[in-house]
Amino acid sequence: MNTSTTLHPTPGTPDASRSARERGGQWLMVGGGLLLGTLGVFLEEAGQSPLTAVWFRCAFGGLALSVWFSASRRWGEVRLARRDGLLAVAAGLSMVTSWVLFFEAITRTSMAVATLVVHVQPFLVMAFGAWWLRERVSRRQGWAAVAALLGLGLATGWLDGALGAVSHSPQYFAGIALALGAALAYAAAPLMVRSARGATPLALAWWQCAAGSVVLLWWPLIQGWPAPGPAWGWLAGMGVVHTGLAYVLLYAGVARLPAARMAVLQFVYPASAIAVDAMVYGRVLSASQMVGVVVMLAALMVVGLERARSSG
């Protein structure tokens, strides 16, 4: 046996090709997560209502994805069977609802806090799966869910408020509730499309944008369009950058990585949001909130690795 080849795969071997493919997928997911972490800056700088922002994200996101499908000659993925198409639209509307609630939450709390709260979504999917689909939940996953709830409480600043270190307004807690609603709507989407076997993730994203563009068009038509100027650039960026480009990067990365690696890399997005919020707007999480973040991310990692183990 050639141990040097076993320990250090040489270029051209299957192991080397797989390793290079996984490294590429890792950087694609990191890039997508870093891009999503800047979403709050675009929302705040645009200065528009959440419904307006979501419509622009859907419209420009759908346009960007259409360009990508055309350039890659993969339009066939968008054409779905009737049942899969209905599931894709239903899941898309659920995701659009999640976006609206998420944007409303950001305006009342911050990008960092709202993003952290929405990231309880994997636990909600797990709970829905156990209740609705009778899926088994391991003891480790159950304890991870309890830990995540504790971490969430700390991350939202509840302890700081209880100790009198910070005074949170009713609007702040309304934002937390809206972020939890966004997580619920976000968790419902995977359950809807679980049986849509013929739909790729990017095709589902395209249908989500198409459904959102149609359903929310009434809002800018009634409320009026943003005045010409920088706002249009920020709004277009949410669609092109945070939906078109970020989704293409993330899903391309997912296709190259084992599930266990994805469970770790999904934390790039919330970590990026926390860092961007601090660097751009000076909103730094307290020590107790950072402890909550670590607890939440550790719990999410446990659930992700457990899911990867069971699917493998």
C-alpha cells in the first residue's frame, strides 16, 4: 500500500478531485453567506417599507435568476409538473411572507438580532416533522433544541433587560415576535416542497420570486414607487446580489459538499450579519448576547450533524 497516496492524494486521483470539489463548494457557501450578511445594510440604506423592499427583491431576484437560467441553458428546470408547480408557488408564498416579517423585524430590532431569531428555523422544521410527519427526534436533538431556546433568550437581550442593563421598548419585542413569525413561515416552506421531487432549489427560488412579484405588485402601485435616486440601486441590489448571486453561490456550494460540512458553514450568514451590523452601524452585541449566539450556533451544529448522520 502506498501510504503517501492514501494520506496525501495526488492530483488527478478521485480523492484529490473530490477534495478540490469540496473546497470549491466550501468557498461558494462562504461567499453566499457573507453576501447575505450585508442584506440589512441594503434594506436600511434603501429607506423603503418592508413590502416595497420585498417586492423589489422578488422582481430583481427573479430577473437575475432568469438571466442565470438563460446563460446556463437550464430553463428546463423551471418548467415543473402541475403538482410540483403548485407546491413551488405555495412554498414561495410562504417564503415571501417570511421575508416581509423578517424585514419588519429588522426595522424594529437590528439585522443581527433578527437574523439570529430567524435561525431557529431548523428546530421548527424538526418540531413540525416530528408532529406532522411522525419523524423521530433523537435525545441529542431534543437537548439541542432546549439549549437553542436558552441561547435565543440570551441573544435577544432578554437577560440584559431583566437585569436592568438595557431598556427594551415594546417595539423591540414586537420585532422579536415578527422574527419568530418569519422563522415559522420559513420553516413551513421545506415541508411543502418535500414531496416536489422534480424541482431543483434554484427553480424553487425562481418560482418564489415570480409568485412574490405578482402577489405584492399591488403595494408599490398603490403606495407609489421610490423617488429616482440611490434607493433604486439598493433595492435592485437586494434582488440581484442577495437573491440572484447569493442563491446561485449557496446552492452551487451545497451541491458539492457533504451534509456534515454544510451544517457548519450555515453559520457564516448569521456571523456575517453580526459583524456587518457592528462595523457599519456600531450595534455591538453585549457579552450575554454573544454567549447566547455561541449556544445557539452550537445547538444548530448538533442538529445539523445529527441530520447529516441520519441521512448518510
